[in-house]
Amino acid sequence: MKLRTFSGMRPTGKLHLGHMAGALSNWIKLQEDPGYDCFYGIVDWHAMMSDYANSSVIKGNCREVLLDWLAVGLDPEKSTIFVQSHVPEHAELSLALGMVTPLGWLQRNPTYKEQILNIQNKDLSTFGFLGYPVLMAADILLYRSSVVPVGEDQSAHLEITREIARRFNNFYGEVFPEPDILLTPTPKVPGTDGRKMSKSYGNSINIADTEKEMWDKLRTMMTDPARERKTDPGDPDKCPVWDIHKVFNHDEEEKADLASGCRAGSIGCVQCKKALKEHVVSMMTPIWERRAYYESRQETLDDILWNGADKARVVARETMDAVLEGIGFVPRR
């Protein structure tokens, strides 16, 4: 039997190179593996947790996420691609799981604490934001996922899902498998300010950026702070631009020359950035072409999402029937 897996992304804006190098590259590998049955959701209810005061942007952001997914290579013929709210069982299961989830589990969640500290321009003091791990667990458990692909730094998130599944099963019988962590490589892709690339930080280089927009961001990106002049020796390991080279530049000889020149102070940061630009543009050109193809085909995009939701609901309904039977509710038609 195939191993079923679910992964999702919040539609809070256009996706960036960090998404592509990390999560999306791993999702594409899974969809190409005949041993996996992949469900990929644009989780719009999760977007409401931070964008509830400006929800009018979510619909457009869903389209942008779908375009980016298709552009980098997710295939609706090989994966089930849908919008979370088109499968109402996500919200229904979240309600059921929330009934048994202790508050302490949510309050200790490291991502909750991190985002409360780092996102200062939004009021996140809501029930929905505190409870987002419950909805995340519902997303995964609704498809009775056997494995979930995560980076090592995200394994704590999945552990909450496993705890919730275990607690629910203790009360109501073995309804859910406890999904295993499928550790996947997550290369370090810094943003233009040197911090982790993130939409929340406003430092991202987006998949949908034009060549000029991408170069403008790379050109002004921070480098090793010790290099004030071109002739100053630098340390590539302290340079965010070098971290991006390590992900997207596969010419080992060129990288060795650039690193040597940086350490010797014989090449400047602009030369290093121009070399990186050539590799990024070469990689992105077919992606931009696929994105442009789908941008002009709104009907095709709608069909992909509706067909995906129909496929997802078949599985979701089976799970909810088992949930309601386990709880002991009156059977529904």
C-alpha cells in the first residue's frame, strides 16, 4: 500500500526561494515516488489566523500559491492539490480534536512563542492563533497520513500532532495512525537582511519576481560585515550570499574560485552576486515560463482545485465517519 502524506502552505503572499529549495523540492520528490499518495493543501483557514483583519487578500494569495506550486513542478495528475476550506471536514475535525487538546500543549509550542515575539504589526492574541496546532493536526490526521515530510527544526510541530492523535485514540479507540516524521533536507536560504528568508520579515526573494526584481534584491543583499572595501579579505561562511550559492550554484569549480577570491580580497561582493544571479536566472527561467502559462488560464486553475477537493473529500468523509462513530455520536446519513 502507498504511504499517504499531507502537507500544506498558508496563502499569505507569494512564495520565495526558501520555500522552493526546502519544502517544495521535497514535495516534488514524493509525488514522483510511486510509494506515496500525496495530498497538498493551500491552507486558507490557517491564513485567517494572522490575516483575519484583512481577509480580502486571502483569495488572491491562494491563486498565487497555486501558480507557484505548478510553476516549480507540482503536478495535479500525480498529487491531490486543493484549498483547505473546500474540504469542510478540516474545520469539523479541528473542532473535534480541540475538545481533547490541553491548553498547556498549545502554550508551550515554540513557533507560537517565536511568532508572538517577531510579528509585531499584527494582533495575534486570538483563540485561532493559539489553537493553530489543532487545525494543523486536523489537516494531517484527516487523511490518516502515515508520514509527514518536515525539516529537523519543524519536528516539534509534528510531535504535537502525534500527541493529539494519541490522546484522541485513548478516549475513542484507534481512529488515527500516529504519523511518522519523514525528515527531509532543508537547506539554509537567508533573506536579503541575513535572517531566515520569510514573508513575515519582508526579506524574501520570490518565485514570481522578475529577473530585474530578483537582481535588485540580490544586488543590495547584505554580505560579510567585515568587508567594507573590495580589497578587504572576507569569510564566505559569514556571508548570506554564499549560503544561497551553496543551494543554487552547482558549479563546484566556480564556487571554489569565488571562495578563494573572497578570502584573498581579490574579488568584490558585486562580482560574487553577479555569478549567483546567472545560476538563479538559469534555474528560474523554465519556472517563470510555466507560471506565465498558467497565469492566463484561470479556468484550468479552478478545475485543478475543484477536482482536487473532490478527491480529498472522499478520504475526508471516511475519516469523519470513523471519528463520529468513535465518539459515539448519532450516525448521520
